[in-house]
Amino acid sequence: MTDRTPARSELPSEARLWRPSSRSTDSARGRPPGYSRAQIAEAAIKIADAEGVEALSMRKVATALGTGAMSLYRYVKNKEALCQLMVDHMVGQAVLPERTGEWRTDLRALAVAQRMTQLAHPWLAGIAAGRPTMGPNTLRMLEHGMSILDGLGLSLAEMLEIYSLISSWVNGFVREELTEEAVRERSGLSVQEWRQNIAPYIENLMSSGDYPYFTRIVREGIDHDFDMRFERGLDRIIAGIAATLPSR
Amino acid sequence: MTDRTPARSELPSEARLWRPSSRSTDSARGRPPGYSRAQIAEAAIKIADAEGVEALSMRKVATALGTGAMSLYRYVKNKEALCQLMVDHMVGQAVLPERTGEWRTDLRALAVAQRMTQLAHPWLAGIAAGRPTMGPNTLRMLEHGMSILDGLGLSLAEMLEIYSLISSWVNGFVREELTEEAVRERSGLSVQEWRQNIAPYIENLMSSGDYPYFTRIVREGIDHDFDMRFERGLDRIIAGIAATLPSR
DNA sequence: AGCTTTCGGGTACGATGTACGCAAGCACCG
DNA sequence: CGGTGCTTGCGTACATCGTACCCGAAAGCT
């Protein structure tokens, strides 16, 4: 009859989500969990890789693990939290490139690594948008980036600014890249067929005379070589960073 | 009994979607449509603005128009197409800044305008991702950007590269910005409460010793002034473009 | 052994996107 | 003017989704 306060004060979701164990308390009492959050994240990732994010559902993840849908809710608060788990798990897989000590080289390598991860798992970018995911692995990435920029005479705030300048651009770039790729896959057609399909529409636009640059782009057959565009974009951004660096 | 081919060959979805009229054929026969695609787009946009994208549903848009859910499918193939419509309608609203003739100024203005549009309609970025949306208004934006870069001694391909460099960065930047904002709204707490809420988790990370830069960032109280970061990022990117410009 | 605490997962509900089909409205041909 | 054939309007129906609720099973602790 004593009015005991609850055994543990409620932890905010952030803290709960990233606890090393999935157990809801620290005590070892009660039935032990049958799965780990890493297992769950992996199962979800496998599904997203194979069938796309839009096919990812709690039920599918559960049956992939050989359990019922509702069991997952012992490990994550909701689907949103599952997604955060997936993101951080992914970021954790990323192999951080070795540092050479030359900041340009190292920034390049970091950007390339970030792009590669996102290309290998096209759903990543879409899922990471809209959620902050301050998981341990995401932070590890930040630490790596910051350490590259250390010693260039920048303030901490400036270092952070530059790190996020690069990250933002990589994210934006890859998004464009994936979009281009997605539209072709979604249509289920080959590139050839797809081109053929929209040809009349393009013709129509061009002959309207309202889009002279677009017309030239199409006519001169400028195609999107994303690899090259990425390198050249990186060139420009790094040049910009160098230009605004305090003189040494 | 004659094996007539269908009156009109099936148009690819792109061409159908952007036809000026919503009618499914050019003929004036049959019952005239009761709505316009612009009307539908506006209704959908109003809902997304008021309740967020996740609350956007075909049924809601329909009842906002005073009609049944399935009627919408006479105007758009599916929800995906409705979203494309919304995006292009939005882009069409954007007021393109006047050109001054100084490319740096004009590029800046374009970037600022793009950011403002996305901030005013937070759902825009999320919806535009994953779909190419080559609507008339999107192309108008492209034309504007290209015209700014014309006459700097760049090839068409280079101009396009630079245009998309800026766009990509703006997209990436705004995404980060909106994410930060969204997490606070979603939690339903004030900034103060939210900070308090994750404090123990942050403490925990910092005391682990694994994240020295993160720790300094928190301790020095570096906050994200997005307006300033945007300006400074723009500085760096434009500096980078200038640095790789052919000497004049 | 019994008590306490935790996990497992079935059932059920409300919401969503949309396939299907039929009724209603309008233009044109006879 | 009345039919004919096209078009749009939209109710019904279904599969699928996230997840609230609940209770039985399983595992320490005393």
C-alpha cells in the first residue's frame, strides 16, 4: 500500500533506443529476450534491400525472423524507431577510410564513402530524411570528419559548418542520382524503352520554344555521368573550402 | 466486329500527366470534367500544409473537394502522380528573382528562393525525393538557372553541372534543416523540454569519452543558426565555382 | 514452490490505396 | 428529336498496413 514511485523513471525515447541491450530494465529478472536489436535491424535491412522500402512492413520483418508481428514492439517503440535502428546499423557498417593527413584527400575519401553507402542501399537516404538519428555510429562518422578538419586553423563552429556542407551536398547529390535510377526501375522498362516512351512528350516541350536550354541539353545529348559529376562537384566544393580557409 | 485498334495510342504517363487539360482524350465528347488538376493540386497542398504530408490521403483530398475518393482517379493515375502534380504546382508558384547580370548575385538569389520555397512547405522536399518531376514549372526553373550561367565561358555540360551542384546542396541543406525542426515538432515539446529530455543520453555519450568533438560541440554550446550557415555555405560554394571558372 | 517480472504473439480496429463496375451527363449522328 | 457512344462521378469492396490490448509462457529471486 506504500505509494512507491515506478521502479525506474521513464527514459526518453532517444536514450531507450540506443541502449546497448534491448532489455527494458537493467535487471536480469524475467524471461530473456529472444532476439537482439541488431538481428532485427539486419532482417529489416535485408527486406529493404531486396524489395525496397515501400515493401518494408512490421509483419514482414517479424515473419522473416520467424515470430509474430507484435513481438517486434518489445524491441522498438514503433516503425519509426525501427527505421532509426536501420539507419544507425547501416552507418555502423560503413568502413571509414584511413586518414592520410592531407585534408583534401581525406575529405574526398569521406564523401566518396558516404556516397557509396547510400548507393548500395538506396532506401537509406529516404529513411534518414526527417529523423535526426543521433546514434553511436552516426556520431562516429562526425568524429571522423571533424578530425580531418582539425588543425587547419578553423574554429570548432567552422569545422562543423564545413563537415555539414559536404554531407549536405553528398546527400543532395545522391538523392538526385537515386531518383534518376528509381524512375527507370519503377517503369520496369529498359533505358531504351523508357527513352522511347517519353520521346513524344520531350518533343512537345522542345517545339514549344519555351525551354531553349533544355532543348540544347537534349539535342547535344548531354547525359548524366554521375561518377564524373560527383568528382567535379567535389572539386569545386573543396576549392571553395580552400579559398575561404584562413591563410596559413 | 471489326478489330479496330483503340482510338488513340496509349500515352506514356509523363505525357498524360502534364497535358494542359485533364481530359483523357482530345475530343470534346462525353461528360465534361467537374474539376481541374490545378484545383486538385491546391486542395492537396492545403491539406499537406495544414496537417503534414503523412496526413495526406486520397480520401481527404476528395472530401475537401466535396467529392468521392475514387473521382480523383479520373485526374491522376495514383497517389504518386498526385504528388508530382503538387510538386510542379508548387514550383510554379515560386517567384523567380530578377536577374541583375552579376552571376554571383543571381545564383545566390536563386538558391535563396529555392530554400524559401521548401521552408514554406516542409513536405515539398520529402515528396520531391524519388520522383523526377519534369513538369513545365520545374523546367522553367532550370532555364532560369542556366541563363544566369550563360556567357561565363562554360560549356553547356558545365553549366548544367554547376546548376545541379547548387540545387543539390540546397536540397541537402534544407533537408537537414527541416529534420531538425521536425523532431522538435513531432515530440510536441518546447525546445526547452526537449533538451531536458535527451540530456541524460547526451551526458552518457559525452562521459563515454568516445566522442571528443561532439562533446566540445555540446559544451561550447554551438547552436545551429541555419540562416547564417546557409549564407556561409553559399559563400564557399560560389567561391569554389569561381575558382574553377575558365580564366577570362 | 511461489512470486515477480519480462517476453511472445494472437486478435482486432481503424485507416489507407485502389480495382471494379455501374449510373449519370453530354456531344454528336441519324 | 431520340438514340448511341463516349466521358466522368463515385459507391462498394478488398488487401494491407501500423499498432492497442491482453493474456499465457518463461525465467530469475526468495
